[in-house]
Amino acid sequence: PFRQGSIPLPVRMGYPVKGGVPPEKKGNLELIKIPNFLH
């Protein structure tokens, strides 16, 4: 019941949630952990 589009994070940028994190998003690793943890 959790939609990635409803997460108030830069998910709309289209970073690979299922795999690696782009170097430019390394600073947002803690933010990416949130949707990954819920998924």
C-alpha cells in the first residue's frame, strides 16, 4: 500500500531503486534507504 510516487523524495528523478545509486545521489543515500526499506 505504499506507492513510490507518493514518497516526498526525489523518486521522480528516476534513479534505480532496485540497484545501484548514481554517484550524484550518494549524498541522498539516507533518503534512498527510506523507500528501499519500505519496499
